[in-house]
Amino acid sequence: LPGRGVLEAFREAHPETHEARARELLHALLFTPAGLLTPVDALSQGERVRLALALALGGDPTPSLLLLDEPTNHLDLAAVEALESLLSTWDGALVVASHDEDFLEGVGVDRFLRLG
């Protein structure tokens, strides 16, 4: 994906997804219209995490299971809230490794396996 803009990279990974749906999903993960043109290799770590989540959720059909390992790392508060909002309405199953109990509550995790 290097050298490609955010929207172009998404569309290349998911050519079956209508561009309006791609823009909607990327916007939900806080990519502005100008940010959709940002080259992937120029993204911050947090932006890369958000793009990776969009790529994971953006296909047709969407996955029925997501495995997330510390998904809030490298995200600012607004991005964490956007991710919470997106995942709280998602119909699939989640397995999340996280120390962020507020995030876990926000996405509706109701079963816990505590290690340590």
C-alpha cells in the first residue's frame, strides 16, 4: 500500500465496496476528506491502526470475528471514541486483549478472562 492514498489503498483492498461506503467507514474512523488523500506511508502510527481497522471491517461480507490486541494503543481520545462507536454497533464477535476497561465497556464486552 505504500505510495497510495488512504482511500485508494482501501479501494484497492476492497474493490467490491462502493466508494460512498468506503468514505463513510473511513470518516467514522476520523479520516477527513483531505486525509483520504494522505499517502499510507506518511500516516502516523495511530492513523495506520485506524486504516487497518477500516480494512478489516470494510470488506463484503464483513468478518464475523475480530481479534484485537490492545486496539487503543497509539490512538488519541477522539480515535478511541470513534472506534468504540463503530465497534459497539458492529454485529460480529469480538475477542479483545486490553487494559482499557472503559473501552471494553464501551464496545459491549460482557465476558472476561483475566490472566495474571
